[in-house]
Amino acid sequence: MALTHKQGLKSGVLLLVTAFIVITATCVYGDLSQSDETYQGLKLFSDVIEEIERNYVESVDTRELIEKAIHGMVDSLDPHSSFMPPEAYEDLQIETKGEFGGIGIVITKRDGRLTVISPIEGTPAYKAGIQAQDIIVKIEGERTKDMMLWEAVKMMRGEAGTPVNISIYRKGEADLLKFTLERAIIPMESVRSMIIKPGYGYLWVTNFRENTADEVKKALVDMESEGSPLKGLIFDLRDNPGGLLDQAVKVADVFLTEGKIVAIKGRDKEETEDFFAHPGKTVGSYPVVFLINGGSASAAEIVAGAMQDNRRGLILGTPSFGKGSVQTVKPLRDGYALKYTIARYYTPSGRSIQAEGIHPDLVVKRRMLDENLDDGMDADWIKEEDLENHLMPEIENSQAESGPDEKEGDDKADVEKEEPERGREKDAEKLMRLRDALYKHSDSDPEAMLLDSQINRAYELLKGFQIFKGLSQN
């Protein structure tokens, strides 16, 4: 398109920006001359930007427009791909290394709503009583609907000792719940353990961070040194949102002497790899029960799938989240980064758990054993299949599902229109508090953990195994 004299100055800036886009795209995707479709698409994009710059009713920030366009492009791929501004990329790096100030919750987006997956035990959010399935409606008075996830995380993080105000919708409450939380340093420790009964250990992995495998090994050694050798282990992967792939592989390797752990298959051969166990790095041969639920995702599902297919342990609980994709982070110029999906992963037997999840060998719904609940509390977990634009189980000829149309209204009424029946809040609160024993308070009772129906059943199975083993030797 020819440029008039009046258009020269503005369009000069535009052409520089467009050239930057084309050059960047060329570096990442190769020679654009080889793809006429890509070139034509970029030309259309520059035409739109130019038209808006020239004729929109108000002046616009071209860089901001381009950033929003990139956000929209990447967000449309799947729920786990995102274009990350410098502050978001910095937060991601902090999450896998070091410590940070915050309130201590794991969150996700569901139908445009900022939803709590789980509070982290011992943190300000946990102590204040924030629960799984709570919906964060406002942060510092600003509505979170349609707010990007990294923006919400950034608002809740900050210097330890500083306050942050949040408003929460909880099913069954007459009004929004308002909390003023004092930020604290959130510890990056991802493994906690204890002896529940003599000879029977409990190990809980909250997520997979940089040193998780080493922490698992240390916890197992510590439990063995507390008394008699372990006769059985309960390995808790519930509410574990995942994390680093290499740590999931290393944790699985701790329990296996041979066999495949996971297969990663991408579009390119460079993104395809099989991971195998190594001999001589395993713990004792005692039986292990692995606990999973709807909050077990990604790296947690890799471990559970490896144990199930290699018949190294019994998988107990309810179906997992179903995130069977692998992401990578590509640093870009000026501190930006692109997180995007490069592959799917498959369990040793070749199963893809994308939007399907790991199905336990023994289904046991989670409840308090002193309560009479028919359905347990796992029926309403958010799953991968609930997320907008999630990858479908089959790669070919599939199309992502779309979420419901957005509704408008006041804060509480708006959420209630979209939010299905949840319930079980009181039961969830009690189950959360059982893990207080893991902090080894002087007045804690490890056996209180057995009030959790899934932990209790796992213990009974391990104890039963020892009984039958003893009978077979007589």
C-alpha cells in the first residue's frame, strides 16, 4: 500500500514494528518466503494495525496493541500456552527456584473465573481458611473476571509482611467472604513425610520443583532411620499440580529398577524422547500405595502412570486431572518469554492421559471417616477437560471445546449464575487440617491422618499385605 506524505511519520513507526514482527517470526519459524500463507497472514496483521492507527476514534499505543494480539493468538492454542511479559516470566522462574512473598494458593482459570485449586499448608491463605473451589472475585477491589492469570498472581504476591485484600465467593455463603491477608515467605519445600504407624510411612509431594527428587530420597532415608525398616509406604500425589518433567522422571526412577517411565512425543523428532529407569537407584522392595485425585496433574500423573504400568504400586483414589501435555519456555527479547505446548506424553504402555486422566486401580472417594457422606468430596474437581481450549484426547481432526458464554451482573450473583453446585466445604476444611500433623507440632497426632478415608484404606491395604505375606511363609 502506497503511503501519503501525512501518513509517513506514523507509518514509519508502524513499519519498524511490523519489520520487527516479521524478523522475529523468521528467526523462530524459518524463512517466511517458504510459507506464502504465513507471509499473507502477517501482511493482513500489519494492515489492521495500520488502519487502527490511522482511523480509530482515539490514539492507540501500537506496542500495547501488538502485545494484546500476541496474547490472544497464544491463549487460543490451549490452556497451558501463554505469552509472558517480563514480570510474568520472572514469577515463573521464582516458582521453581528460591522463595517469594505471597499468600500461598495454587490457582487456575475456569470459565474466566479465578479458582483456587488448593491452599498451601501453613501459609496465610491456609490459616485464614481459604478452601479448594473458592472463587477469587476481587483483589484489592479490582474484579478478576477475565484478568490474566499472571496478573492475578502478581497482585497477590509482594513483600512479606504487607497486606493484600481479596474477596471470595464460596457456594453456600450468603455474602462474599472478605479476607485481609498478610503476605509471608512461601517455602519452596515440596516434600513432607512422617511415620503414621510403626513401619508404615507417609510421604506427600506437593509439587515437582528443582530439588524434589533429592527431597524424596532424603525423606525415605529419614523415615527408615526413625525406627524399624519400612513395611509399606503411602505416597500422596493428591492436589499436586505438577511441575518439572525431569523431577517427575527422577522420582519415578527412585522406585523402579527397569522399564520405561514416560514417552514424550512431539511434532518434530527433536521433541520426541523415551525416559527409562536405571538400576541401582531404588528404595526398598516394600509395597507402595500412590494416592491421586482430581488435583493430581501433569508431572504427578507421569509418576502415577509409570507406577501403574510397571506394576510397582497400587494407585488409589479418584481419577486425576488429565493434563497430558508438555510445555517449554522460550526466552524472547526484552525479558519476554513464550510458554507453549511442544509434545504430549504417554505412559509406559502407550496411554495418553490428555483430558482422560489416570484411573486408579482402586476407586476410593475422599471423606472424613467420622462423617456420613455418600459422594465424597472429589466429585466436583476441576479437570483438564473443563478448561477452555483444552487439547482433545485424539490429535487428528479434533477441535477444542469452547466455554459457556459470559454473563454480566453483580459480583456474587454473576458467579452464582455460572457456578454449579459444589458443596462439601466443611468436609474439605476438616481434611485440610489433618495435614497439620506433618508440621510435627508437639501436640500433633500422626494417627489423625487415618481419619482421611483414602489414607486409611491405603494403610489397611499395606497392613493386610504384611499379614498375608506372613501367612504365606508359615
